[in-house]
Amino acid sequence: MQERAEGCQAAGAMTQVYIPGPEADAIVDELLALGRYTTPEEVVRAALQLLCRQDAELEALMRRVGASDAEIAADQKRWRRYARGDEGALDDDAGGIGDVEPRQ
């Protein structure tokens, strides 16, 4: 199942004209010369599909990071601070680094 990023639609016929410039033209020409694509439209469509896939993966990763942040915030009582510095460490009971009393 291919997840699409919000705002990405199924690729169909191109209805707008874009002028990306000489650098993009060179990339399109190179891909066409390799024979992997037969038209510039195919190259652009493939690029947009890849961009949408990458955006969906980034959104999924950001959701996972947010969920992890929420889990850490909900479990702050397990965290202690080193006696010197602001780096966090888990209690020994939780399987982390220990023997340091929490700051008062």
C-alpha cells in the first residue's frame, strides 16, 4: 500500500506548464537518453511521485518522533539529572544509568 503525503494527488495527465530551467532540462535529457523514460512528462511524473512518497515518509517519521516525545514527557518521573550538567539519565530501576540522586 502506497501512502501519499497530504496534498499529493494521484498522478494523471499534466495540465499545467512549468519552466524549471536549464539544470532541470539537463537532468531530464540525461534520463531520457538512458532510456528509462520516454517523455519529459514521465520524468516529471516519476519525480513528483517520489517527492510525495518522501513527504509521506517524513510525515510518518515526525508522527513517530512526536509520539516518542509524548511518551518521554508522560514518563518524566523516571528521568534524573547528573550531579554536574544537564544531561539526563534513566534510573537504574528502569535499566538505565544510575547512582546519581536527583537535583533538589
